[in-house]
Amino acid sequence: MDITTQKRNAKKFIENWQNRGHEKQDSQSFWLQLLRDVLGVEEPEQFIKFEKKVQLSHESFIDGYIDQTHVMIEQKGSNKDLDKPIRQSSGELLTPFQQAQRYANNLPYSERPRWIVTCNFVEFRVYDMEHPNSEPVRIELKDLEKNYYQLEFLVDKSNEHLEKEKQVSLGAGELVGKIYDELLKQYKDPNNEHSQKSINQLCVRIVFCLYAEDAGIFGKRNMFHDYLEQFDVRQMRQALIKLFKVLDTKEEDRDPYLADDDPKLAEFPYVNGGMFSNEDIEIPSFTDELRSLLLSKASDEFDWSDISPTIFGAVFESTLNPETRRQGGMHYTSVENIHKVIDPLFLNDLKNELNEIKKTKQLATLKKKARKFQEKLANLTFFDPACGSGNFLTETYLQLRKLENEAIKLIYPNPSLDVGQAKDIIKVSIQQFYGIEINDFAVSVAKTALWIAESQMLEETKDIFYADWDFLPLKTYTHIHEGNALTMDWNDVIPNYACHYIMGNPPFIGSDMMTKEQKNNLKLFFKKVGRLDYVVCWYAKTARYAKDTSIKCAFVSTNSITQGVQVPDFWTQMLANNIKIMFAYRSFVWDSEASEKAHVHCVIIGFTFGNYNRKKYLFNESNQEIEVDNINPYLLSGPNIIVKSASKPLVADLPEMKLGNMPKDGGGFILTKNEKDQLLQKEPQAVQLVHPFLGAVEFLHAKKRYCLWLVSVTPHELKEYPLILERVKRVREFRLRSKAPSTQALANTPTLFAQRPQPDWNTNFIVIPKTSSQRRRYIPIGFLSANTIPSDLLFFLPNANIYEFGILNSNIHNSWMRVVGSRLKSDYRYTKNMVYNTFPWPTPTDKQKAKIEKTAQAILDARALYPDSSLADLYDPLTMPKELLKAHQDNDRAVMEAYGLSVKGTTESDAVAHLFKMYEKLTKEQ
């Protein structure tokens, strides 16, 4: 269905359903019409299930469920408010979303929805269950004509052709892995560097031959198989050596008697491209298993012509790269994720431009515009300075050639065989694609992937003209360079004045995981290295290279560069270089592996330098595109304000937050419950020296742990407790064994914790765990009794009161933490200097303060209703009691009022923007 028809049908749908909508009578016809007329489902009755059974304490029914896209629908009448709880048959009060969540939790795991949609005929609310804490996407019926595309997830199954390509590519990767393993066994010295490079190069050649015979590049199918089949195991090695020599020799330069001596070998064409030119590679002897694997499994039983060069290149490289093989699993970047980079960077604009050209009515003008568009495509250049197996370059080449083929159809509306040769018609070339890669084998794979992509796209162009052009010989391709991109001059690869786009997925290496060489690379660009991740080097290098140009760039990066201390350390320098963020994807999971998915939390940042006056777009967790005026370093809509670490609270008269007590004792001070009981059984007078000891795990999960607190114990008293004295001895020995001089010095005070900022014994205090699950809407914060020892995995606030407890528990404070705090993988990592000390507190009236104190106490009261539940239980979004949720919501409203924010209609993004303005004012005043 084309866009015009969709919009027209959406308009009719709006007219049909305005001011009506009965939950029981109209639900099914509403959804069937939406799926058929607006979203183009031919048989919607087969596509959606109504009244799907789910077993709770009683039998219930899900209003709508779409198996193929894992969508659950909870439909209400037009008279129902989607925000208001509705009394269930069980007596519970649940909002439509909470009702759907309950259904979802009682479905088999395989049927759990990816999406939950609540609807009341007036508005759709879309919840992405991969991001349960994100705000829902809201789509009003009256706006459906322009926003219908936001509902396409309902029917957007993965492209079947792409899925087939993916499966074929992964299967090919597995075959290559098996061939590699069998070959490696045959090498005399498999760990030798020459042997390693030889086996990698040999696998590249074998793969190219397997693909070439299936894709018809060699002239006819099965040529590689039929040639090798003539030889037994002992002859296979020499047969390959002869074949590679022939493939690297022009027909006119071959032995004139070759056709007589070996007619099957003589049929192979000249390949060129440098793939077979190196005769110094070591080829081992074959075994029966290896011969059968190559001829039967890899050749006879597998069709290589359908592989995706984008996916296969990456799988191939990771299969044979010793580094990635050690990690286990085959790695590849999904085509979907590549498009998150290239679509907003350039591809969407090119597609829109072509669509506008297609609207031209006058044929001569249409052809002229199409030719100009084709020339434009042929003159664009793309550079990936960390290209790996070349998947970004390969996918970009494929997309450009597809656009070119569309333009060719416009230029030649009546194609015939006498149009010319491919070289005259096809303008887009792999010569437009440049890369740098530090791994020599990946460089070979990237070139091979591009050659395969070129072959596949030639076939598509040939189909337009019913032509029979030859693909071989290959053109020598030298634009993928081997080397360290951070120490090379990029202008030697492609001069900056000739480059249009930079893109890629630079290495994800955290500050703690870098080698000495990588740390030195970082120092080439930043005076203060601090906690910076390795990926920032590529931004800094790009800033130097792209200065005073109009180059547009986009990198996939770890989300940590937009969080915590990395923002001031990194982005201050980037903003000084006049960087402008054009578009950005906020944090999402980047699935980069096939067999064992590595869930890396990433962002995508599209940027340029100098003036950029076009629209800017933010993509949220649900891939919803939002137009904004500016994107700041936190990937939020708003001015470029950077929150800097503060050693003390910006707001006066606040208690100073401290990190808990650090034992550094080798376990000498720490006691399990059994150890505590055994100790006190033998030395009962020591009860005054044993205290509850809580870290984040104990605090959140209500686990018991204890410690010895010997601050005020005299030497004479200590000798009365031989078991404790033995533990003190263990502490001293542990500290003396340390290589760190500072720890060795602590052996002089073996009765004391290494750091002990213990709060006053006479008051309770607030504690906040350093790390908390990102699934929780609120970090669980609590009061601890005065005799408890918090560990250094907890922050604590001495002398804090119930009002401060209310503010810290609010969604306002949690929103600030989510933006300026750090992450451990995806979990929240609270920090006092970046979160608490920088947080702008409100200035409430006495009435507002009293209200917050009341709502804060209600949170404690709601928790007390469930004495057998841990904080982890209480704050799990699936098990959070309704009384506690209501108490938090009431507290959120009270705190918002103290900030002068409207309770209704203010989103989390609005609240954070308000806090940033307050922060800017506070820091200017100081």
C-alpha cells in the first residue's frame, strides 16, 4: 500500500470512529478495520486473535493478541480514562496497562508480549516491554492521518528475505568455522604467525570460490566442486595451489597447453583483485573428513549465492579471528542496527529525493533528473575508520546500488539488450568506500564482502536489461587500509575535502579494560583521561579531520559517554570543537552476536561541525522520532548545559552525603549469621562489638551480615576476646601481603576499617545503594538504625529527615539520576558528586514541605504493610504493591508542586529540562 492510500484510508478511519466506541460491541471491528484499511493486512481476521484465554485466579480473556509481532491489546470504551484504575472482578483497582501487565505475566514465556497497547477509541498508548520504565508513545485518533506510521510495529514482521539471508549467512559461517578447525589440525605449526595468516587467507579464497560457483561468477555452477572432485585426498593440496595460480593469471598469459592437460582447470576465468596473487601462503594436506566437508557439506549441499555480504562478512571475520573465537559465539551487527546509523545520516534523504523525482510527469525532465541523481550517488564517498569486516560499508553500497537501479529504470523505461555494457550504465562503485581496520584478516574479509555485494547488485541490474554481463575480472580494491586509525593520518586514506560521510562502530572498551597502548592512544587526544571510554578517541580524531568541512558523521558508542563524569570530561572538548548533534538514538540494546547475544547498551550519535540549521531528531527507546531544536550531550532536547562533578551539595544547608565504611580486611571483620552466633556463644561479652553490616545486596534483599566494629576497644579489652584477636591478626596479615603501599600502611591499625565515616550513633540515617536495577522506577532508599554499619556499597546521609527522604524518593530526583548518573551495564549507578551534590532542590512553602513529609511517611507506612518482603521485592515493577505505588505517586505529585511543575501533562523529559535550568542558574550564582 502506498503512502497516499494509507493517509487517505487513515482519514476515513478517523471519520468513521470519531465520537463512538463501545468496548464490547465495537472493539473487534475497530481493530480489523485499522489492520486492513490503514496498515494493509489482507486477512486481518487471521492476523489478530480476539478474546485469547489467560488463566489467573479465574479464567480471563485478552482483548486482542497478535502472534507474529507479539502485541497485546487492552481495549476500553471511549468513556474510559486510560490513566484511571478500573475495578476488576477480583475487587482490585488496576489501570488498563496494569491489567495488561498482569495478563502478560501469566502467559508462557514464549508468548510474553514485546508491545502492550492500551486504547479507548480516542487514544492509543504503546508500551515497549523491552523498556518497561519508559514513557508510552501516545497516538491520538484525530492525528492518525499524519502519525499512522507509529502503529506499523503492529504488522512489521522481520523482512522474510532478510531473515533468509541472515540464516543462510549464519549457516555459511558455521561451515567456515568447521573448515577452519579441520584445516588448522593439518598445519605443522598452527600457532606460527605465518600459518595463522595463511589459514585465514586460504579460507577467504575458499569462500570466494564457493560463492563464485553458486552465483555463476565462474561461468557455470559447480565448477569449483567438479574440479576438486577429480582429486583424491593426497592430490587436493596441489590441486588448490594450481587453481589459485590459474585464477591469478590472465587467459592470454596461461600455458597454451593447459586446456589439453587439464580442461576443467582451464575453464576458470581470471579473477584479479589481488585475492589470489600471494603465492607464499601455506596450504596444508587434506584429510578424508576435510575433503568430504568441503565437497559435500560446503559445496554440494549449500547454496552460497543467497548470503548477505553484510552479515556474512562480519560472521566470517568473527568465526576465523582468533580473538573473537576465544570469546565464543559468532558476532555480527544486525542490518536493522546498521540502518539506525545510515538511514538518518544520509539514506532517508536520498530515498526522499528519489521519490520526489518519480513524481515528475514530463518524461524528458524525469530522465534528466534521474541521471543527475545517479551522478550524485556515484560521487558520494563513505569512510569507516574502524571498519572491521566492512559491514557498514557493504550495507551502504548495497543501498546505494538499489537506489541507482531505481534511477536506471527511470532513465531506461524501455530497456533492451543493446543499451550498452555494465561499465557504461552502472556508475556507483565500491571505489567510493574507504575504511581503516587494525586486523589484517578483517581487511581481507571487508574487501571480499564488498566484491560479493558488487556481484549481487550486478545481477539485479542485469535483470533490468535481461543482459549477460561478466562480473570478472575484479577490479583491484585498495581503499580498505590496515593500520591503527588513531595514529594514521586519515587524509592519506581519503582527503577530508573529498569525504562526505564518516560512520561506524568503533571499539567498545571501558576505561578499566584498556591496554597500555590504548591508554596512550587516548592521551593523544585528551589531557585528562579519567574514566573516558576508548570510543571517544574516534570522536576526537574526527573533530580534527573534519574541521572546516561539511562532513557528516555518525558513530555507535557505549551509552556511558553520555552519562556521569564522562560528559564533562569528553563533551566539554567536543563542544569547544563546535560539534553539532544532528540526530541521536538514546540508550538501547545493541545485539551484536548471533549464537550468544551480547547485550551492550549503546547510543548512536549523528554529528557535524560548524553551522547546522536543519531539523534535529531524537529517537527514544521505542524508536519514536521526535523533532527538537537542540540535542545536548545527555541526548536530551535542551541547551548544551554540562553537569560537573561537585565535592559538596550546590544547595546550602543540606546534609553532606558520604560513602559507607570500607573494611579492606580480607574478610577478617565480616561475619555471616552462623559465624556471629558461634562467636557470641563462645565470647558472649563481645555482643557490643558486633553490628549489622549492610552493603547494597543486604539492604535491597534483606540479607543478614555482620561485622566487628572495634573503634573504641582498648588493647586490654581486645585480649579478653581471643577469637576476635585471631580475626584482627588475619586482617593485619592480609594488609601486609598487599602490593599497594597504602594498604600495607593500614596493617599498623588492624583493628580499624580502612575508611570509617560512620554516622553518629545517636541518629538514624538515610542510605542509597550505589547500584540498582534499571527496571525499577525508583531507587529503593531507606532509613537505617543507628547501630548499623553501612558498607562502601551504600551512600548515607547523616542527620537526614523525612522531608529529604521524600525528595530523594521522588521521580524528579530519580529522573535526574537517570540522566546525569552513571551506569553499570544498564543498571543505575548512583554517585554523590554527580547526582546528589549537583541536584537542584526546590524551595517549598511550609505547606508544600509539610505535604511532602506526609507523603514520604506514607511510603514508609506502605512498606511496613509487607514485613516479609525485601525492598527488591517491593520495587520490582511486576510485584510492587498497589499501596506502595500509590504512595510514591502521591509523593511525586507533592514534589512536583514544590518545583512549580504542573502535575498533569509534565513528562519526565520536561521535568529534567526544568532541573537543568535550575542547575544552570545555581552554578552561575555560585
